[in-house]
Amino acid sequence: MCLAPYERLHTPRSVYIPPVTNPEVELIHRTRFSAAHRLENRSLSEAENRSLYGPCYGDHGHDFHLEVCVRGSVDPRSGMVVDLVDLMRVVRERVYEPCDHKHLNRDVPFLEGTITTVENVALALWAELAEGLAGLGSARLTRLRLWEGPDCAVELDAERGTAP
Amino acid sequence: MCLAPYERLHTPRSVYIPPVTNPEVELIHRTRFSAAHRLENRSLSEAENRSLYGPCYGDHGHDFHLEVCVRGSVDPRSGMVVDLVDLMRVVRERVYEPCDHKHLNRDVPFLEGTITTVENVALALWAELAEGLAGLGSARLTRLRLWEGPDCAVELDAERGTAP
Amino acid sequence: MCLAPYERLHTPRSVYIPPVTNPEVELIHRTRFSAAHRLENRSLSEAENRSLYGPCYGDHGHDFHLEVCVRGSVDPRSGMVVDLVDLMRVVRERVYEPCDHKHLNRDVPFLEGTITTVENVALALWAELAEGLAGLGSARLTRLRLWEGPDCAVELDAERGTAP
Amino acid sequence: MCLAPYERLHTPRSVYIPPVTNPEVELIHRTRFSAAHRLENRSLSEAENRSLYGPCYGDHGHDFHLEVCVRGSVDPRSGMVVDLVDLMRVVRERVYEPCDHKHLNRDVPFLEGTITTVENVALALWAELAEGLAGLGSARLTRLRLWEGPDCAVELDAERGTAP
Amino acid sequence: MCLAPYERLHTPRSVYIPPVTNPEVELIHRTRFSAAHRLENRSLSEAENRSLYGPCYGDHGHDFHLEVCVRGSVDPRSGMVVDLVDLMRVVRERVYEPCDHKHLNRDVPFLEGTITTVENVALALWAELAEGLAGLGSARLTRLRLWEGPDCAVELDAERGTAP
Amino acid sequence: MCLAPYERLHTPRSVYIPPVTNPEVELIHRTRFSAAHRLENRSLSEAENRSLYGPCYGDHGHDFHLEVCVRGSVDPRSGMVVDLVDLMRVVRERVYEPCDHKHLNRDVPFLEGTITTVENVALALWAELAEGLAGLGSARLTRLRLWEGPDCAVELDAERGTAP
């Protein structure tokens, strides 16, 4: 319908999409982990950190909610992009086990030396997940949204140019 | 603001958007239906299905949540892209009535012969909705997100090239 | 990973993304306000309004939920795109204070003369927020989603060509 | 189990419940309505109202969520306390139709002259629902919780002595 | 405060609570399972079932959400009523494993012959959980709330006399 | 009152409620705070703590959601049990400010020396809130529910005998 070349000519504002016979879809899996963190730039003084981060300079924590989105073609045999069990296993190994019930500043190897803002944690999780998902057939990581509590999130989207 | 050609030169990572005088917007409507299903590829043996789908090979069910997104220009007379009542009527006729309190493998004509994974159900709902929405003025289906329970969804997006 | 030129050649359906060394990310902040409104086109008769808007022609109200999304590079010193406190201040000054516990048809200067559909309110909030965010370093407004109750929302997205 | 007289002797803090052979259960139904209101005591001056109610003295609105709880014995023939369809019909006739897309101070007969605080609206809805439910076999209204937005609610519970 | 005898005299409507030195608390654990079911009374004809249950007579399904509440004294050594891990294990063994990804009418031994209304399923889960929790120290099952989708639940509460 | 055997005979399953002319209602306010904590009994060895608390022995954190319930008569002048602004002020001063963006084991005076299980934190918040609410007219604290993430909560209820 909205993919017809004729129609596209009249809606130049959207990205041109050629007709697709074997469409890809995006599969989204949500999970969460409970972690402590504090915002601190170790190259700054305590006063500078306090002025930069305010109350976030102190230890606190969140129930982080993570949405991982993978894109791929639907396998006609299974009707799946990827077996959700495999996707869940990667998320568990790469995110849940290293981060849940941990202090993000001290306990997570891949966050070593990182300022644990939601921006930086999301970028680090992207790298972990992209590596872990490399084995899952044609499915590839396209989006990641990390919620730090219910009111603040960071989204990375390879197709919007926001990804490592 | 972020549409100025000058700025675009410095942010080549995002899609170029020419200035827009009469903008289109996307209107999202959420609804849900309660259905049973089981994952089964009838061309496979029971053992193959069991190994492929595990517990999903058995009858189970979900409260499916559906987000339908249509795109169009805002009509200056009504201030609407489309009358939400009309959109809701299409979703009711095309999705809710055929699927709610049904078994997706047996009771839904447009899923006949389909492996009822969330991927395939989403693709089938797209076709139904695109046809039903064809009559609604300039509004066209651009995105569809189907949640199978709270932790797993499939998204189709014509502008990302993920649509039938 | 999915940014490799080779891979792109084989997935022409998605937007080409050149490798990025200093990625931008999108930061999303959710807030809400409680407001009354009614749908009325003052250039129409009462009968025409009633037929066009049905029950929405009468005063009613909602808890509107707003998701504001800004895009920018992560500042290596702070690990942030923008200080969430600054973003929250702009949202408070530009949206919450003018709209919360108000009647959108009568009490909000920047909605004067507007038919207060969720489409038009979202477009007006975009203009307010874009202006308010202009001062916040490199961060720029890229998306806005306004929920009018839990089942209906409008999304504006500069990168999809849906923005004023 | 925890109803055994012996055990009760050792937990005097809870209400004594004689053994029950045909237990009653409580059935809870959630619904919502979108309405405008303002807090005003007409016997007070504008200045007194403003000082008493602050911003709530002005028109605003909410998506009110209502939880209606009825108690009764489970009918062995149907396995139900009451047919949910009947309960939903009463809630629709007594609450949804009079209140949805209305101004609670002006449009709802049973709120005529009431200060439309969530306390008073809940008490008025109790009276409406208790009357409407009178016809539904043995089921009787035992609890009502009315949420005015996500952070504030009033609960009435006949068994706690908080009901008209 | 509100336990003082003097105050009680003036609030006769609430249950008298003697001063408590080692208080009990209630611990609530939420979980969910995805299951199919249909409402059918096998002693009735198809026509009678259809008229009694309408669309619920057909196979459909839900994401059931379960809140299990246990009451007990806080152990000074652990600061816990019961180890949440033990409570979760009982819920997993008694509810999740027998019910998740199952058809409640056919696959669950303890529902054999039951009309699988949310009322009856809740009563059956109570019996299972009460037995499973018998081993967990002083903690005893006091409440159970089972949500069948987001808008309908049944609550059992031993202290309100609604329990098997 | 509702414990008298005589009354039980006439309403065996539910508590007898005498007619009420000026009913009390319960007002519920929800808020949340983000905090870090770890479970540790300082009188035990590291090995004992690790075996008792498992991963909870390490620093982690949550978005705690708190529901505070006060009971009182509805003031005919205001239509309120208590001014929500006053209730919110007490919750802010007694809970939010001491606990938000803090480490519960180290930063909160009234938790000094407490094992910060959700049971003990709830009991400590009750004492703080009961004291803070003492000034709010006739309203008194009757219930408190503290959620430690979305799947685990503790409820205290003076009328169920679960309160300090």
C-alpha cells in the first residue's frame, strides 16, 4: 500500500522503501535488572562531581528496564526471526547475570572505568549484546532502550545512527 | 530547528528531511485481545515441533496488546489525522472481533495455515489493517507493534522496511 | 556490526549509516499533566461540532503523558547528552506549568485558537519545547509522543518527517 | 488452614472467621473514564476557594480508574460469583455513561451540588453502584477504589467501616 | 498512634487492635503465567454453555497475574517473614510449572473437572499454595489475588472470610 | 465489635458494620524513591550473610514504590479527608528526602543498624510517617505498602494487626 512507488512520489518526506517480498521484522524483548550505581567522573574533584551530578553523586539504585530489539527475516520453517529462548539466553548472560543485584560502578567488568550514566550503560550494553547476538543466525541488534526508572530512558538505534 | 540544511551538514548520520509546511503526524491507538494459540508447523513431526517450540507447542494464551500507528496530514477543519472512532472501528472489525476470545490456530480465517508466532500474527494483522484502513482518507498504516504478553513484541514499520 | 558496509549492501531496505566514532544517542524523559479540554472548531455551528466530535465536544479531561526525546552526542566529561535536570526544567516551564491543572481551550496562551486535539496539542508542545531546548548545548528535540489517556497517542519525529 | 480454631487462639490480632464450607470470594472489575472537574465549595468566596484548593480550583481533568469489588458465593453451576457481563453493564450504566467525557461539576446528576473531590466522587459512585448491583443475585458491593490519576486514590470498604 | 485505647473509643468502626510488640507483616509476591482456557460446564448442553458463557465458551487465553500474600512475624536474624526465594520456589512449583503455557481445562491435574472461571482457578491455587507454604516456617497464606487480564481479578482473603 | 459471636450468627461471612452517618474513607497516595541497599546482618559472618542473603548481600538498588493510606472523616467544608498537599509534604519530608538517591544501609538515620529488608524498611517508614501524620487533623495512618521493584512488596495494616 504505502510502498507503491507512485505514492512515494507524493510523500517525499519519508524514506523510500522498495517493495519487499521476504520482509524483515523487529522482535523486541523486555527484561529488567536491579542495580546500584552512582555518577562520578574520577578525573574530577569531589566538589566538581557534586556540582555536576548533585544527588546522583551518591550511591542509589534503580530497577532498570531493558528493551532489546533484533531485526531479521522470518524463517518460514519456524515462523520466527530468532528463537526467543536464544535471545533471552544472550540477554541473561550478557546483561542480567553481570548487572542484576550488582553495583554498576564496581562489580561489572565491561563498565570498568565508565561513568555509569544511563547513556554510557546503554552504549556498553549495546556492545555486549551485539557480540552475544552475533551467533544468532541472521538476526542483528538494531535498537536498545534502557529505562532508568519509569521516567528516563536512552535509546540507541542503528538505523537512526545512534549506536556504537 | 534540526531541519535547517546547515545543521544537517554537520549531522550526516540522520535521514535528510526537507522543510515541511503541512506536517504529517503519526496517530497511535492501543487495544488488546485475549486469545489462545500454540506454535506448530504442520509439515513437521510431533517430535520436531516439540524440539522446535518446546512448551509453546502446547495450547496456551495471552492478552495480546496491539499498537496501530497511522500517518497522515492533520485536517485543519477537524484537527485530526483521522477520526479515532473510525480507526477504532477498523481495528475492532479487522482484529478484535476475529481474534478476541478465539484460538488463533483454528478460529481466525486470515491465520488459516499460519504458524501463529507473534511474527506471523503481526504480519497477518498488518495485511488486514492496511486493507481496512484504505478507506480512511489520507491516513495510511505505517507501524504496528504486537505485544505477546508484557515481555515480547514484534514491530513492523513501513519506513524501516519491515512490512509485508 | 550491522553497520558494516558489506552487510548494508545485502540489506538495502534500511537507511545507510556510515560508521560512527562519537555516537549520538537519544534521551527520553517522561512526564505527565492533568488537564481538561473539549474539541471544538469555532468556525463551525454547534450542530456541526457535535456531529464532528460527538462526546468530545463536551468538557472532559485526561492525564496526558508526554515523552520528550532529545538527541545529541554524549559529553565525555559528564557521560550525558544533556543534564536531565535541565531537560526537566524546560519541560516543566514549557509544558507542565502552562498545562497542568488547566483547561487547554482557555488557559494556555500557546493553544489560543487551536482545536485541542491530541494532534494539535502535540504540534504546539513541539514548538514550545524546541524553543526551550535551543539553549541546551548540542541536544536537539527529535521526537515527542503525547498520550491522551492510555490508548491514544500522537508521535512527532523529525527524522521521520513528522514535525512542525 | 489458617482458619483452624487452635491457630486462631495464637493470632488474636485478626478477625475470627468461622470455618466456611461454601466460601464467598471477591470479584474485582477495573474500568476507567475520562472527565473534567474542578474543586469548588460554592458556599465559600473565590478567595477562600483559591486558598483551599489552589490549582485544583481551576478546571482540569483526569483519566479516573475505578476498581469495583463485589462479594458473593461462587455459583456451582456457572463457577461465577456474578456474570462479569452483568457487572460490567451495571458499571457502564451507573458510572461510565454518566461520567465519561463529562464535566463532573456540571454534567452528572448524582454529583449535583457535590464538591467533586475524589473522596466525594467515590462516595457518590458507591451509592450508584450499590443500587445498580442490588439486582445481581447474592453479589453485593464490598469495596470501591477510585484512582484520580496514578498517584491518588480513595478506597471505600464496607468491611473496614468505610462506606456510606 | 492509632493503636491507643483512647483513640479507639472514638473510632468504634474499626477493628480493635491490641498493642503489638513483635508485629506480623504481610509479604506480597507477584508472578504471572500464560495459559489457555475455556468456560464449560460439562453437565450442560452446548446450547446451555453457549448461552451461559458466550464467547468465553470458546478457547481463548490470558496472561494471568498472581499476587500471593503470606503473613508472619519478621525474623530478627534475617529481617524477613520468609525467604522470598523459598516463596518464589513454592509459587513456581505449585502454580507456574503446572499452569504456564498450558490449557487449564486439560493440562492441569488440580483443575481436573473444574469450570475454569477465575473464581475457581483462584480457589484451586489457594489450596495448592496453602499446602506448599505449610513448610515455610511461621508464614501462612492470608491473601491471593488472581488477575485474568488487566480488568478482572478474584481476591481470596482468609481474614475477610473468603478462602477455602 | 465485629468480633462478637452474636453478630457472626447473623452475618457469618462478613463483618457487621453499623450504619454510618459521617463515614470515614481511606485516601491512598503513591510515590517512589530510588535507593541502593544490601542485605547484611552485621552480627553474622560474611559466609553466614552470603548464605542467608545470596546476591542480595551485595550492593544493588531499586525504584521503591510506596503507597501510604490514611483514614479519616471527610470534612464537609473541603470534601477532603486531608489536603493531599499536606500528605504529600509529610511523605516528602519523612520518606522521599531521607531515602531518595541514598544508600539505605548508610545514609538514612532512621535505618541506622537495621537490616534493610523490605519488611524492616516498611516498618521504619511506618514509624516515620505515623509521627509525621500526627499533625494532620483526624487523619491517621492505617496502611502502608512498600514495593521493592514490581514483584515484591510488604503491606502493613493497622486494622489487620500488622503494624508497629
